[in-house]
Amino acid sequence: MLEIKALHKSYGEKEVLQDINLTFQSGVISGVVGKNGAGKTTLFRCIAGLEKYLGTIKYSKGKLASLTGFLSTNPYYLAKLTGKEYLQLLCNGRNIQATDFSAANIFDLPLEQYASTYSTGMKKKLALTGILLQKNEIFILDEPFSGVDIESNILLQQVLQKLKELDKIVILSSHVFPVLEEICDNLNYLENGQIKSMAAGKEDFAKIAEQMSGGGVSSRIEALDL
């Protein structure tokens, strides 16, 4: 179990996260939703240990930094580092030896090519492959479906279901609400740095969708006078 208690995060005088209290269970796919600037990425970076914060984040099975795989929205790669070398680097970080990268290349990426020359979707798929090879216990995926082709989206959904079967903790965000409805077991709605509401089951997802739209969607569209 991953527990977040009284989490606060500020950049200077701007408070980005305010009193976040969340629990994430093994074998469960949890979604974090919210509008642009709500604080989703900052929350993910705090969990992954990439940001300093106030409050506590604890994982019952060990040290978070050694067991967490974080997929950022826009993965960055050093120049003149091939896809294969990048995967080897991530495996070295977890002391994982003798990895068959050809067999692990489920997205059919050109691993001998410099990763910095990859398209946006390819970069994301390479980063995802890397954290999967690390045998992490926690997977934090920030907009994993964005910029990825349809075939890879389908494969990614199957990967997420496999991680669930393996009793991993999976936390993800997406701006495509139907995708979250299909994949997630629960949702947490973040608004202006605070948890506005939670949906413990799919039957409550529609309520969060309505909250996110702010209600009155039909009247907004009518105002366009299309």
C-alpha cells in the first residue's frame, strides 16, 4: 500500500498541492484526473521522489525510489544515446543483468537508432519499456496514451491489465476520460491542487465527469451559436 498524508507542495509563494491525502492499493489501477494546471504532474513527481514536499509518502514494501517507475509526459533523452543503450542504462540502475532487449521490444522500436531522434510517441514507448524492464512495484504514468498510435494504445492497455494481475500499484492520468473509464478501478479528481472528490468504483465515474465539466455543458455549446 502507498500512503500519502498531508502532502503540500509550493513553488515560491504559489501553493500547487494542498493537504493531499490518498491511498493506493496493490493490484488496483488508479486514475488521477483534473484540468490543465490542477497539479497532477507535480503530484506524480512528488511520489516519484523528483520534488521536495511537506507531508509524508510511504510505501509498505520498501523504499519508493528503488521500486518506482515514472513515465513523464515528455521523456527526455541525451544526444547520441541509442534506444538499446537507454534500456541498458535503466537496467543497470536496478542491477538487472542479461536482458534480451529484442524480446522485450514489444513496441517494435528501432533500438539501434539514437533515442533523441525518435518521434514523441516512440520516446514515450521507449521510456515505458524501460520502467517495465526494471521490475518496479509502482508505476506512475503521466498521460501514457498521449501521442501514441492506436495499435500501441491497445497494447498499452493490455500491459496495464497485466500489471494489475501481477499485483502492482498503477497510477495514471489522461485527458481522455473514456480511456480512464475503461481502464481504471477508481478515480481521484484534483482541482486547484486539492482532491475535490473520489470515485471508489466505476459507478461513480460519471459524477466526476460532470464535476470536471462544471455542469451546463449544453448551454456552453449553445452559446457558440453553431
